[in-house]
Amino acid sequence: MNILNRGQIVIFPTENFQQWATQNSDEELFLSSQAEPAVYLIEEEFWEDELIIEKYRKKIMRREFSEICSDESKWPIVKDNEQFRFYFNVFLGLVVVDLLESDLYSEEMDL
């Protein structure tokens, strides 16, 4: 077991995100009220939650919205953290523990 030198942003889609997704999906969606969260690893230490959300919200939105719809003109316009929270419930944490013994693997994503 290892503690990683990362913090985390965990997001859950809100009902508002699910409504947007249902109306704009490139494919048929099977959304659930028990939607699975996404975990984004960030710097290990931070002091201001709002500054961290502001720093990463565009990257997070790009990934989350592009998973649903490839046409960016259909993506919601989100200009601040309050609007971001309209689409996502956000939780931040400082500790990430790897319970596995095998090496971590990462793959580059183009967005």
C-alpha cells in the first residue's frame, strides 16, 4: 500500500448534467441517479478549494462534456465555479492511497 503524492477532485454529475446529457448525447445513454463519479488527481497540497476548482474546471468540463457530445457548440457555457456546481457535485481531498502492489499505468489523453 502506497500513499501517492496527489490530491483529488471527485465529481458526480448532477440532475442538471444528466438532463443536458440526455438531450445532447451522440449515442443512447443509460444514465442513473446513482451515477459513477470521476476522480481527477491534482497537486498533493492545496489551501483554497475554490481556487483549485477554478484552476481545473475547464479541463474537467472538456473531458466530461466531450464524453457525451463531440459538438462543442452544444456544450453548456460555464463561466464560474457556481455554474460548474450546477452540473457537478464537487468533493476535494488531500490523500490518495494506492491499495495495489502493481505499478501505476498512465495513458496520455488528447482533449
